[in-house]
Amino acid sequence: MTTTCKSAPVLKERGQREVFCGLTGIIWLHRKMQDAFFLVVGSRTCAHLLQSAAGVMIFAEPRFGTAILEEKDLAGMADANEELDREVARLLARRPDIRQLFLVGSCPSEVIKLDLTRAAERLSAEHGPAVRVLNFSGSGIETTFTQGEDACLASMVPALPQTEAADLLLVGALPDVVEDQALSLLAQIGLKGVRCLPGKRAELDPAVGPNTRFALTQPFLGDTHAALVRRGAQHIAAPFPFGAEGTTLWLKAVAAAFGIAPEVVDQVTAAPRARAEKAIAAAATTLRGKSIFFLPDSQLEIPLARFLVRECGMTAIEIGTPYLHSDLHNPDLDLIPAGPTISEGQDVDLQLDRVRAARPDLTVCGLGLANPLEAEGLSTKWAIELVFTPVHFYEQAGDLAALFARPLRRRATLRGQHPNMMEAAE
Ligand code: SF4
């Protein structure tokens, strides 16, 4: 008998999908990696996406830009490689602070089959060792928006130095304040000298080897996970650190990998855990008993569903994810009681039919689908907000629950009802 979602059948769909492309990751990556520059090799559309998403002031010196492929490049009438080399030389001469340069592929660079791997090798030879040039794809043809970070970190792994040290590596670009909280909790349970990927600057990037153990902080890092395993590093499988329970289980899994007893974690985390539980309980009064439907978007869907079901009392109808990596997602799936449909990939029309039939209290989806669903009387939560807001670990657990409670409260207010009275009134 199926008792948890880990052994539930997966509904796989391959059809039209509605998601942002992987270029979006540049918005948070360029803030995290302070000496990196992201050069998108793309079109004016790509430049507009980045400019509007990042909200850059014209007088700021952003650490991303777009080398625009003009029509003559797309028609094969100009040598795009020569132009790219020229642009890179100009950029590096003007910005001597750049230590890592990422050439980021887009739909147009893919369509004309511009080989950015070879371009990165050529430019690394020319501008290294002062500047390391790497490449990854953020193209909307093949990526969803959080895959940009995964592709970026995966591109860094082969270039990391080798080590035999038995270090702990935290993998995922967290906001600095959240990363500091994680490092502080780990230090308190006895794990010091923890390294992070990505580092804030190139010289802080970690070394990796067969004795490295790594814990992911983001559930969308499937390619980075594979790249680290190829370097011999060992993955610490754990539920993701969302909510009080998720954070505690994540810390206990990391502690166990280094021979530290769970009681040490319980002792060290008692106070922040109690604060988190209290903050979650406040938002859970609105969430308890409500139903939720996740459309596949951020790849955070499975651990967030686990948090909302177990810690906030919600009922999940469908948990959709763009990709299901069992190595990454099984610990969370194993905590969700059987019942919801687990779906991978998207056929947006079929999925919207299921949303309309189920009429969930809350639907988590991309920006493009949220407004039409709101117009049909359904409350929505933008998936992208969950990536741009600090939501990991104890101190953010109450804010995470509140993010889901807010749209329900807003709709109840618009209807002039108390949020807990909605069902009774319908
Ligand atoms: S990479 Fe593709 S989907 Fe993304 S902005 Fe550029 S053209 Fe659009």
C-alpha cells in the first residue's frame, strides 16, 4: 500500500509550458558573486527581460549585460565569435574588478549554434588566469527559471581545485543574511570551516574531492549535484531546510554525516526552533484546512508542499514540478502522506483543466497564469516570489508561511469575510 508520495505514481506531461527562462537566475547570482560578470549572448528580448527583472538604475554599473546578436549574426553574415571576443576584451579593459566572466547562452545563440564552450576556452586562454571565463545556457528553449543557477554552478564545478580534506560544502546561492544564519547554526553544532558554492568572490570558491560531503540548500540543483558526484564528492540526502521541521531534519542529516548526534542538534536549535514554530502557527491559522495546487515552475514545489502539509495543515491536491530528481526530492516526498497527484513536466492546458475542476483555495504558478486564474476567482501565489524572498531556515519560516497566507487573507478581505470563515460562507 502506498503511504507516502515517495512511492506514488508520477504523472509525466510533455507539452506546452509557461515558465520564465534560465536568464532570470542572473538577477540573484550577480548579487551573490561580487566579482562575477554575466554576459548574455542574446537578443534585445533577453536584454529587456534582465533590465526589467533586475530594475537596474541607469547610473549603476551592473554586473550583467547582453551582447546583442544582430540580424547579420543570426543570418550567418558576420562572425559572431570575432564580435564576442572584441566585446569581451572591451568589457574586461573597462572593468578590471571582474574575476569570473560567464558567457550565458540564450535562445538566439542556440538557434545559430554558437559554441560558447569553445568561446569560453578561447577567452580563458586569452584573459586567464586573472579572469576565469565559463559558460552556461539560460535559454528558454531548454531551461526553466531556476535552472539558470543550476547550470551556472554546474559550470563552475570542473574548475574547482582538488582537495582530500573532509570538508562540508553548502551548495546554493542563498542571500548573505540567510547563509550567515546557516553557517552559525552549523558552527554551533560543531561544524566549522564550512565552504559555500558559489563563494562571494572567486578566491572564496571551495575545493572539492572524494572526501567532500555536500548539502544542497536549493532543490533545483540537479546538474550541480551530478557534477559534484562526478568529482567524487558525497551528497548528504535530506529534506530541504524550509520550515522548523525541514530545517531540523536538514541539520540532523548534515550532523549525522559528520558523526554528530541528533541530540546535539536538538539542544543547539531549541530556541530558534521554538521561535519558528510560533511564527508558523500564527500564519497557519489562515492556512489550516485549505487546499493548494502547485503548477510546475520554481522546482521548490515538493519541499514547499511538505512544509505546507505537515507544518501548516494544508491539503495538497497536485504537486507539479518541472523535473523530479529522486536523489534530491525523495527525502521530502517520503514525508508527504499519499494523496496528492505528483506530476512532472507540463501540458499547461490539461493542467489548467485540473485546476479548474479542483478549484483549490490557493494555486502556486508563474506570473503569466496568475492573473487569468485570479480573474476566474482563484487565489494565486507567484512562484517567482518564493525564489526572490529569503525563505530558508528557522528565522524565515514564519515569513514563508505568511507568503502563502497573504493571498488567502487578501481574498477574504475583498469578500468582507474572516479568512477562516471562507469555506463556511461558500
Ligand atoms: S533566452 Fe530566450 S526566452 Fe529567455 S529572454 Fe532570451 S529569447 Fe526570451
